[in-house]
Amino acid sequence: MPFYWDPTIILIFIGLAISGFASMYVQSTYSKYSGVKSKRGYTASDVCREILNVSQLQNVRLEGIRGNLTDHYNSQDNVLRLSDTTRNSTSVAAIGVAAHEAGHAMQDRDNYGPLRLRSALVPVTNFGQTAAFPILLLGLFMGGSDILINIGLLLFSLTLLFQLVTLPVEFDASRRAIRVLEEQNLLTQEELPQAKKVLNAAALTYVTAAIASFLSVLRLFLLFGGGRRRR
Ligand SMILES: [Zn+2]
């Protein structure tokens, strides 16, 4: 294949640029509201335990985990892990993050459809990520086998599908978080919109990841799909 300027590479750069912007935005928003201490004086860990208890999730264990923003809920182990930086903080940002993770536990309790679909897609997506490139390459190697190329493109698209399904899961967890923080009076009326800002910023990174993924899939389709590839 002779060297040529591939203009579709611009799609990758656009994806990188918006992801970089989102990452900077979430960092700055998080650090801003990490400095805002909640007036109630509860730690993120206190708030999280309280939310789990009032949500009939007393059986979910609350544990610590090393690192920064490594907070997550694990449905298999029935455990919610809060990072060192989140756990003992009384900041609006940390409380927002902890409540968001509790939101995932509530989704699990309710058998929330998108969460189930997302879990089911994990192995499929992993397979797609491993197999897509070799199959696409094989298709190109075999004189442009349309079947193999299309299978390769389809496997690449699985990552995009996974990221699209992630969006409602993340937005819904934040919605649940804000609702319960308000209902249980765990943040003041002034602090609620601040926690919301932190969670919206975090959600933005999922949106930009999906856009970046869409752009890279689009690029592959432009290059290899629909008989447009160069032979
Ligand atoms: Zn989440």
C-alpha cells in the first residue's frame, strides 16, 4: 500500500481533543468542589452507608480502596468500594461520588435494564476488542474479503455499543444519587447543585468517550466499509 495522506485521521484527532477537554474539565470541577466542605459535616463514607441503609441495601458492604477516583460498586461481590481520597472527605465532590456509586447499587437492586445489558456486553466487547483488528487485517490480506472486513468492522462497533449503553447507566446513577441526597437531607439546598455539577462533569467524560469511539468506528467504515476501500 503506497503512502498517502489519510484525511480521516482528523476524526481521531477530534476524538482525542474532546476527550482531553472533558478530562481537564472533570479534573478542575472535581478539585474545585473537593475544597467545598459540606455543612452537615458527614464524611462521604457516612453518607454512602446512610444511603445504602435507607435503600434496603444494608447487605452491601462498604470497603476502602487505594487510589484516586477508583470508587466503584461491584455487584458480584456485593461490595461498594470508596477510594482513600473519597472515603474520609466531607467535601461536596466526595459525597457526590459516593452517592453516585450507591446509585449503581440501587440499579442492581432494581434489576435496572441498561445495567444488566451493560454487564452482558462486557465479555462480548472484550472479545470484539481482541478479535476485530486481526479479522479486519486478515480480510484485507485475503484480497479484500468483504465478509471478513465486515465482521471486523462489526466487532469494532461493539465497543461503541458498550459505551452507548454505559450512558443511561451513568446518568441514571447520578439522578438517583441527587434524589436520595435531597430526600434524606444529606446535603443542603446550596450544596445539591454543586454535587450535581461534579456528577455532570464526570458524565461528560462518558459522553466524549462515546463520541471518540463513534468517530474512530466512522473512520474505519470510511476507509474499509461499503466497497470504498482502496485496493
Ligand atoms: Zn458510575
